[in-house]
Amino acid sequence: MIIAPSLLAANFARLATEVQRVQRSGGDWLHLDIMDGHFVPNISFGPGVVAAVRPLTKMTFDVHLMCSQPEILLEPFARAGADRMTVHIELDGKVNSLIWKIRSLGKQVGLAINPPTAMSSVKPFLDRIDSLLIMTVNPGFGGQGFITECLPKIQQAAAWRRKLGLKFRIAVDGGIHFQTVASCASAGADTFISGTGLFEHKNLKAAVAKMRKLIHPYAATHASV
């Protein structure tokens, strides 16, 4: 079970300190939301920021590209220190080439799906990815409320994973906090991306520990992942 604090919720005025706080928190990955102002109505940060914070921690950098043209960003983020890169199924005809490109860069491949998008769209790619990111809010801004109607998507992904004998991780992102994380774990998620739900707590280490305790009862279910 992976917990990935999301840097989007950090204090940008103290970014180096915040990254080091995540390093000490007991979290597993550092999640980096990249927004271009086109695919989503917000702009976050680019490869330069990722490269600047990369020397501060050995944590896995999980880069989520909420961008309309991720193909021009894959190499820059790979050079900046990304370990995993996630692109969106909503990019339709680009998905095949994006997966191939990420893999050719030696990085792990993630595929994300937004709340309104049918799960059937991701099924053809499940044997080619390392993680499926199920968005539990409409992407673009932190601090949104969890969309409960996304839980069946998690259940569907878990059912396909069992049936097809695959090993991709099932990640959730959006409104993930102490009141929602157990429901996601029960439905089949094994990777939990949390921004405000963790960073709003002064003691980030205690918050990560509490979240891990909440998902622990479901860990045996995902032991083979």
C-alpha cells in the first residue's frame, strides 16, 4: 500500500522545506501535479521546479501530466528526475504513442481517467501500464470534495486486475483524506495520493501514519501487488 503526498498542496513559499517534510513523513512517493492551463483550468509548475527539488529527496517522483500535449514534456520531466509519468486516457489517439515514449525513456507508465470517462476506455491498455490512476475529483484544483460515484470504478479496475492476472497498481487522487481513504482501499485501491488531506495537518508524519493505519486492514488483499 503506497501513500503519496501531493506537492500541489504544499506551501510554495517554502518548497524545499516542504519536500524535506514529506521525506521525513514516512510517505512512499512524492506526487507532482503538472497542469498546463489547457487540459485543466489551472497552471502549477514545470520541469525546472521538479529538477530543483529532485536533489532534496530519494523518494519516487510520481509525475501526473494533466496536459493537452504531454508528448513535448516527457523528455524534460524524465531529465528533471521523474520516476513515473502518468498521462490521461482522455487524450484518445495519443495514448499508444505516449505509453511507448514513457517506456522508452525507462520510466514507469501511469494512465489516468477522469470521473466522467467510461472505464471501458482504459481496458485495452491495462497490460501495458504500471498504474491506473482513478481521479476521484474533476482534475485542476486541490481541496475538492471526493466523488463517491467513482468507487465502482475502483471496484471494476480491481476485478479486471484479478481476472486478467495483471499487476498494475490502482491509484486514487482527489478528496483523499481520513474519511474517504478506507472506502477506496476496501474497493480495491492500493495507492493513495493525498494533497490537502495530508498537508493540512501540521504534523505530516502523524497524518501519514494515521492514513496508513486506516488502510492497513485491507493490505492483505493487495499483498500480491
